[in-house]
Amino acid sequence: MKDLEKSLPPVASINGIQVKEYIQGLLDDSKIRVEKIGSVNWYWSFPSDERRERENAKEKLVRDLERLMKNTEQLEAEIGQKEAPLKDDNGGDDPAIIAGKAVERGNLTNQKSSLSAELRTLEAKKNALESSGAASVKKKTGDIVTWKADTAMWTDNIYIMEQYLNTISCGDRELIESVKRQCYGNEYVEGDGLPELQF
């Protein structure tokens, strides 16, 4: 078995990044597409897709900009309409308006202090939840995602090793099955090798 391990090729890598991680990164960034045909994944990319994606993003940003500019103009018009009655003809403030502002300021100050107290209470509850294990649930969820990705990567590596074993054994099925049985232990399924992973 040790001789077999010495003769197996290392996992392919590009600039220190494993090929599987590199391909997954390209898939996550939508730089390439993948299609599973049989037991083989086929990867491809068309320059027109990337160009179309950039054009769609540009059109969306232009629409958003136009919408925001329109909203800004409407809000500025509303501010102008609301500021106009606050000034009298001489440009000074009306005493009734000043008194109304003082009352409104007092109400807003009271509302701010009650909301600040509520915010402190909520932050204390949040800290209590995090210390009681809510944060560990998030961590475990993230760990599960990482472990699934690692499992898929190592499964692919095992299949690559099986193909290499098939090559160096010149297709000797008995030898291949014997090595699989020895390596997989209790996980070995007669005739199939490793069982399919269920996520």
C-alpha cells in the first residue's frame, strides 16, 4: 500500500490553489457554466454571456440612478414647499411656529430617549442569546457548508485516485477491488466501492 501511495500523483494545483477550489470560485463568480453529462462535469464559458451580463448590470444601474434622481427632485420640491410657510413676509420666524417647534422638539427628545432605552434592552437580550448559544448555531451552520464542500472535494480526489489505480493495475479488477476493500474498510460496498454521499 505504501508503494502505491508513493506512486500516486499529488492533487493538481495552480499557484497553490487546488483546481477544484479554483473552478468553484469561477462558478461562484458566474465566470463559467457547468453541466453534468453522465458522471462527468463539462465546463464552458462564452464571452457574449459576460458582455450581456455587464450590459444588463449597466442598464439596471442607469434605471436606479434615474429613479433616485427623480426621488431627490421630488423630496427637494417637498422641502421647498414645507419651508416656504415657515417664513413670514419679512423673512423672520413666526412666534407660533417657534412655539410649535419647541413642543415638537420636546416630543422628539422624549421619543429618542425611550427608543434609546429600548435599544439598550434589545442589545442586552441579543448579547444574552449569543452567550447562550445562538452564535454557535450560526458557526455550526457555516461549518456544515464548509464540511460539505470539503467532502465533495475529497470525494472527487478519491475518484481520481481510483482512475489512477485502474491505470497502473492495467484494469485488473480483482486487484482494484482488493485495494478498495482494504482502503475503504466498513464503508466499502461490494462491486460499487464507496456509497454515494447524501446531502
